[in-house]
Amino acid sequence: MQYKSLLSSKYLIKLILALTPLITAPHTDLRAEEKSEYILRVNDRYVSRDSLGQLLKRFVGPEVIGQFLHMKLIDIRAEEAGISLSEEEIHQRMEHEVKKQLEDLFEYNRLTREEFVIYIRREGTELEQLRNQIRDTINEKELKRRLTIEKILAHDNDIDIDVTEAEVKRLFQWRFGQRIVAAHIQVADQETARQVYAYLRLNPGHWDEMVERVSDDKRSVPYNGRMLPFPSDTELGSAFADKKPEDMFVHQTERGWHVMKVINIFEEADVDFEEVKNQIEDEMYVRKAENLIPLWLEELRKEAVIDEPLGSENGVLAEVNGRQIMESEFEDILIQQYGFEYLPRVIERELIAQEAEKKGIEVAQVDVEKKRDKMTRKLFISEAFDNDYLPAEFEKELFSKGLSPDLYMNHIQQLYLDREGIETFLKAQRIALDRLISEEYTDNTRERASGPKAAVQRFTGKSREEIDQVRTTVENQGNLSKLVLIESDDPLAWLTCGIVSEITPEESYYEKIDGLVPGQLSEIFEEDGRYVFFMLLEKDDQAAKKPGEEIKTDDGYKKREAQRAIPALLRELEREAEIERYN
């Protein structure tokens, strides 16, 4: 059995290193050449690029190192073949990719080019504006990678792609010939088709309703039965001869019986075949070549020799086919791709460190270890649920496979909970707690500390679409801890893995826990302009004290209140801070 936290790739285990402290330097005026060593300045301290690289290696590295090393295989093979890319080649491929994505947009929306242009103009956008927007979203590194592979394939004579003139003319007809835009309702037999047709002749305004109610082509239902535009000289197109927009008729194809409805007929475009022939040939060649790339990559990986030392040796990350790959190169790539996204985490950490230093707050290592052990237990529960076990069952399963639960929990600690991260969290909690101590702490709030409690693991995102995808991933046995660590938008979630304990009924989202059992996910809800869901880890519905018994301590509740105050604390510290970012 492969547990989702015990990562199968040796690359992932190797790079789970304890996060080194942020490398900072006191504020002095830097020369331009010195700024290249630093990623930003927070108040009077500079944060080094190296520290950001270490942070990214901790959080992102395990997920992408395999991809990075395979990319190096491509670079090495291109170097051996003497292959390079010219600016003209890159520009041509970029324009091809823009055109391809535009065509995909037409197809996705089941619109002709003419209809699509009319539609976006209604929305206030011109086609050229859309082209520019598409161009801005294209990953140039990925584009160069695919182009490089195609040149390697051609160099090695491993590519056998034949684009015939008949294929080119066929695509030309689909793009520029007379095209029919139609919708249909697909049914099982002729009698049903005739009944639907008769009904729609009397009630033409009910077309959309009938598509949803009776059509067997469920893929076309969201488009109100609309089909992809097709040339009039196809077999299907011949059925539309002498038809005009809004005409309906019954027609049989190999897929069944249909009620057809003509939406529009676009006449042949004024485009000369010879003028666009080479462009279409190039496009078809690229599309066919892209189908060969995955097979070529698989063969390249099978033949590769990748050797990774168990620990960093002289800054060497790995050897790929005898070539040394340096850790610094990997970190530079991570900074280029993920640095902007992770800078807020670096800023949070530095702001907390500076505020703690200003207030003389220190955290004993025994407290760090105590908190780390407690959070590890919560993450172990999350891992058990991720693997479809109750915690006690998961322990038995581990024993049956010769694995100690303690060893597994130690692995979780190394994977998710570095000591300095926990220390940073406890410092933030202490800063927030000091602010709360001066506030009135009434009998009512003390009473809340003794009531029902729960522990959850939260995930927060900025968009509903993003959080829907993450929740679906977790439902399909994705690892919630890993997703929280890498993607959650909750302040300090990257230090706590989203674990929140001591939740009481007064918490704004406690009602979402009702009806859940440990291991279940909540529904998605909105909180302070962000979207949230959580996994219930533990729940205690019984009061902590018996009637008449004095409450001896409320430290746990106050710490929970302090944790809840951390986001506001961070926002305040950032507003007051002087932050300068460098390239």
C-alpha cells in the first residue's frame, strides 16, 4: 500500500529539509550591484535571495524537482545536438500558439470566427485585444521547451510527420468555406423525433427547454443543442441544402435521430487557399508533432541516469547523465517561477521576527517541541482520513506494514512542521496574546472556554473556482496537508498546515461543524471576502467542567483567541512597515 504522505519519489524525500532561518542584513544604503543579492527590504533589514530560495525549496521544491531534472535532460540533449532557438523562431511559434488558442476558443464556444468577433465586440473587446491577452498568458518557457523538442526530434530523424494537401484543404474548408451553424435535439427513435418536431413547430420558443428535457446529447445541452460549425460540403452539411435560418427538420445519422434547427449559414470567406496554405501546413505539423512529444519524453526519461546524493555535497543537487546540477540553479528557477507568489510569506515571517525582537519576546525550545508534537498528532489524524482510515485503524495498518506510527509521525514533522516555523507561529501568538491580556476577560468569555470544542484543518482561497477544485481534489483522495502548505491563502497556514484547535460555538463558522463526523469536509463558505472549507479532525460535544466546578485554566481558550487575532496583527504590522521589493 502506498500512503499519500509517504512520497514514492526519492527526490521528494531528499529535499524535505528543516527550513533555515531567513538570512537578513541590517539596513544600509545598497549599491545597485548589491541589491541583486537581496529580494526585499522589510523596515531596516534586507532579506536575501538565498533565503527565499531555501523557503521555496522547502515548500515547492518537492513538487517540482522531478520536472526540473527532466527539463535538464532536454537541455543536455539539445546541447549535444547543437540546437538553439532564434528570436524569429520563438516569435513565429508564439504567433502560432495565439492563433491556435483562438481557434480553440471558437470551438469551445461552438461559434464561427464571425460570430465570436460579434460576441466579444458586444462585450467591449476587439479581436486584437484578445490576441494580446492570450499572448500575455502563454508560458514562454514551456513554448520554448516544446519547440526545442521538435527540433531535437527532427535532428535525430525520430519524427515522421506527413501533412497531405488533402488534409490542408479539408481544414481550409472548415475554417473558410461555406459553414453551417445548427443546433439539434438527439433522441433514440424516429417517432420521438417526429413528436418533438411537431411540438416545436407549434411552440418554437420552447427549444431550449426541450433540449434540456429530452436530448440524448448531454454535451450539447449547455449550448442549447448547438453543434460545432461544419462545412456545407460534408455529409451532414448536405442535409442542410436549401435550408435557411430558423428552419427545422427531422434527420437520421449513425448516432440516432435528430430534430435539426438552422441557426445561421456563413458564406465562403474571401480568402485565397494558396495564401494561407503554408500557415495551415505549419499548424497541422505542430499539432501532430505535439502528439509525439509525450512518447519521446518517456523514452528520454527511461534512458536517463539521475543520481542524487543523500545530502547536499558542495552545492550539487544531482547528476543528470553525468552532468552536475547545482542547487543554486534549482533555487533560481524556483524564485523565477514562484518567488512573487511566496514573497508575502517571507514578509510575514520577517515582520513577526522584528516585532518579537522589539518586544523582547522569546520562545523556549521546549514550547516549540510541545506545540510541534501536538500539531503532528493533528496532522496524523488528517493523514489517516486522507487514506480512508480512522486514526486507530491507520495505526494498525501501519503496524501491519512494518511501519511504526511514531516513525510515520516523525516523517510528518519533517515534511510539514519545521521548528523555526513553529517558533514563528508561537511568537505571533504571544504578540497577539499580549494585546488581548489588557482587554476585559469576562465570566461569559471564561464560560465559553469550558464548552464544546473542535479541531479542524482549514483551506482558504481567493476564488470560488479555485477552492472548488481543491475541495474536489481532497474528496478524490488528495493530500489536504500538502495542499494547505503550498496553496492556502490563510495567514501563517504555511507554518501551521491550517490546523486550528480550541474552536468553540462562538466561532463564526462553528455551525458548519454541525452534522459532520471527524474526517468529513465542510461545505465551502465565505469569510472576510475569501472562500474556506475545512476537514473536521476532532470534536468534543461535552463541557469541560461539571456543574458548579471552578474553571482552573483558560489558557487554551486565550491562545485560540490570540491565534484568531493573528491575521489582523499581520495586516497592522504590514501597514506600518516600510517594504521595498527588488527584482
